[in-house]
Amino acid sequence: MDLDVIKSRLSQLQQTNQRTSNLWKPSPGKTQVRIVPYKFNKDNPFIELYFHYDMGEKNYLSPISFGRPDPIEEFATKLKTSGNKEDYKLGKKIEAKMRTYAPVIVRGEENEGVKFWGFGKMVYQELLSVIADPDYGDITDPVNGRDIVVEFKTSEETGRAFPMTSIRVKPNQTPLTENANVMKVVKDTQKNITDIYSELEYDDLQKALEAWLSQESDSVEDEQVTDPAATTSANKTEDVSAAFDDLFNS
């Protein structure tokens, strides 16, 4: 039994457990939350992160989240500008996509501390539009802010292929808490988002991209055994590999 493999897997499981305990996802129905100031950037509680999704069943935090170069994003850009429709589709698939996070406390669960709520573009736009409205102002203010009712509906409930999240900002201004113990928990339990989502080095991301392309190539070769029509896909994989070599090995 390979000890290094065991240690690596243990580390992955520990990171997953830590991530789960520090993230909040709405359950079906309505939940009331309060966005709190972000200890590591008190001017803005919203943290915009970019991820590469579904690459070999893994997601990777993109360094472009912090203004740094990203080999996967560079490769995606090259594919999208190749002039080839299939390359463009692949480039769109692996390009980094934004997800926004905000530190929140969940009403009724304040003693569990601050968690990060991740949401998509529509919810983010709605939150920003509320904050920009002078009738509402800064809903994250600890004294004069406002709670948010988050309603989550499953795909079965919506009758669509995807679930739906909607929000309603409460009309009344309320303090974050009047309980000194809860306030201490809020202050002491805040983590830096980079403690939850770690950024890989450039070379490590390049290796991850190479491994994923290799898996895609192997998948196409397996298809060819039973499906002669996969020859086109095989040619496409060769084109992608050539593009990779041209970008990183020339």
C-alpha cells in the first residue's frame, strides 16, 4: 500500500470536511441569513472567485481570481479564438466561471459562526442592485443592516432542469445581534476565503490540464473500439493536443 497515496487522500478528505463546515448552502424552503462584513476586506463583503469546473470530476480555483496568470484560461482562450467550432465549445467548457461568496450568519444557527454563502450571477446582481438603492443602503451594516430571506426550490419543484434561488431583503433595519457572545463568535470564526479554496501554482495547473487532456484522449480511444464514428472525435483530440503543444511547448 502506497503511504504517499494514503496521505494525499487523507489530506483531500480533511480539506473537503473543512470546506463543507465553512460553506452554507440553502436547503429547500426559506432561510433567513445576514451578510456580515468580511474581516479580510471590510470595504466589500463580496468575494468574486473564478473556477474551472468539471475537469476530470475536479474543480480548480483560477489564479485570475487574484489577477495572476492561469494556464487553463490561456489554453481556453486559444481554443476559443482558433476559428474552429468544436474548439470554441471546448474552450467555453473549461474557461473559468465566476461564483461570488459572502460571509453570512444563519438566523437560528448563530452559534455555528460565520459561513460562506456562494451564489450565481442573478442573485449577485439582485444584491448589488438593492445595496445601490438609497432606500436600502448598506444591508451588511452590523447596526442598521437588513436580513435576507433566501428561498431555494429544487428542480423537481421548479419543473426545470435546474434548481432556483430567490432572495427577499427584509424591509426592517435590525442589528446583527444584541448578544455579546454571538458577536464574539462572529468575529472569531471568520476565515479567509483562501483558507477554504486554495490556489494551485501555475505549473501544477498546467499538469492538471495535461492530465485532463490525456484522460479525454483515452476516453475517445475507448469509444473507437465500439464506435467507428468516434474517429472525428479522435481527430479533434489530436487537434487540441497540438494546440496545447503549440501554446506551452514552443
